[in-house]
Amino acid sequence: MTDATVIIAAWHAEEFLSKSVASALAQKNINIEIIIVDDASKDGTFSLAQDLSAADSRIRVLRTARNGGPAAARNMGIDAARGRWIAVLDSDDLMQPDRLKRMIDFGESCEAGLVYDDFQPVGPDARFLGSSHLHSYGLTAPAEWTLGDFLAGCQAESGRPSLGYLKPVFRASALAYHGVRYDESLRNGEDFHITAELLARGVRVWTMPEAGYLYRIRKGSISNRLDLVHAEALLKADAAFLHRNSEWMSKREISLMRRRQKRLSDLVAAETMIHWLRLGRPGPAVRKFAQRPRAAGRLSFQLFEAMKRRLT
């Protein structure tokens, strides 16, 4: 029996894919399969994935007909998965060798439907960069998160690490029972939404304090930049989630979701203003500010961060 399926959505991933796959193959004391889903790459990613599969029978390769983003690629992998647990691994990231065994054993012991752990940012050379993502939370022991806990940690707050960036390990039967999949309209925030949906349906979500996932920071990665079209899609998905689940959400949960929507709207407005300013067109920026003056604080922060990056 396959204990875990590792799904790697890959798009133009030639540079790091081999190392990502190697870290999955190196998982200790666990029976795994790896599904690489090439998301209609135009470079040599698909050919490389086929070579990796030919070298190890635990690797299967799928390919989307058109580029649909990580959510669509992961859904294809989920539908093909044979493992009792399903782990998501980005094509440029890595895992510590004991990660899946430790997380799955824990998930079984507490009847979790989804397990998180902390992640450690690393550079292109895989050297550690600063503290782990959840360091400021002071998590020293496993904790169960309610929907309210999760929403409180996904508020798009400047300088506060979002829980939505964590990489899930799902119990396959929980996804199947509830019929939950990634929202394919999203190219950012898809991990937040699948977790929120599972929590809204009563699935137990636990988090472990160890940083077993290594998150590579590099220029050009999707999660390190905000595309305004993708951000608008995220706002629509947030609104749809609230409409779909508000009947059984608590007042606190509804309030947190609405607060998140407001902050994301501020972020989108600020980025829109910066976009026009960069193009040397202050008129549309001023009009956007007039529409949403409450975004001024976010705009100031974004401009400060942009200036700081230029100086470093």
C-alpha cells in the first residue's frame, strides 16, 4: 500500500525539479509515489520529468493540455493519486527526509484530515534564510486549528506571516468524502482556500512546530509577486466562500473573513496605484485613491518596501 503521494506541479521548472524530486524520493521509512504534473511547460520540464520517471518506478508524469496554474495541476495529481495521504511539494522546494513519516504518523494518531508543519525559507543554494515562517507564533507543540484560528492567521497583514503559505499534507479520504478540490480560478491563495473549505466542513486540521518543508526564495516565483488579475480572482473566491458557508460560520469567523476581504481590497488598490505610478500615469492612480482612500496606509507600506529593495 502507498502511504503517501507527493504531487509536484511543474511549470518551467528545469532548474530545480530534479532536486525537488530527489528530496521526495529521500523520504525515510515510508512508501511513496511521486506524481509530477507538467503544466504545459514550453521548456524542457516535461522531457526532464519523463527522464526522472524512467529512472525510478515510483515517479509518474502527467501533463495538462494547457497551462492552468498550480491548482489545476494539483487537482490532476489528486485525481490520479494512490496514497492514503497526499502531500503538495512545489517544483522548486525541498523536504527534510523525515518530514512525511513524522507528519503522517502524527496525523493518524490524532485523526487529522490535514496536517501542516512549519517551513524554513532557503535561498537558491538551499541555505537557510533567517527564521522559520511560524517563528513569531512561538509554536512549541502540535496545535489543532479551528476555522477561526486559521482565518485569524490569514489576514493579509503587513509584516505578519500568513498561515495560508504553509504546505498541506491531506488525508486522501477526507478530500474524497467532502469532494473538495483546489479552486482552479486561483493562481495565488489556492492553499488557503482548500484548507478553509475543509475546515468549514468539519475536517480536523493540526499543525506541527517542526520546519520540515524548505521553501525556496527566488526572483520570479509566483508567490513572491502580486498579479492584479490573480488578486481580483482571490477576492471573488473569498466572497464566494463567505456566501457558501456563512450560514454555519460563527460571528467571529464571519467577521474575520470580512476583515480579510477589506485588507485584500486595500492591497489590490495599493498595487493598482503603484502600477499606474510606475507607468508615469498619476491620473488613474489618483482616481483609484479617491475610490478607496483607506488603502493609503497599505500604499505607504508598499512604496516603502519598494524603495528599501532598491537600496539593498
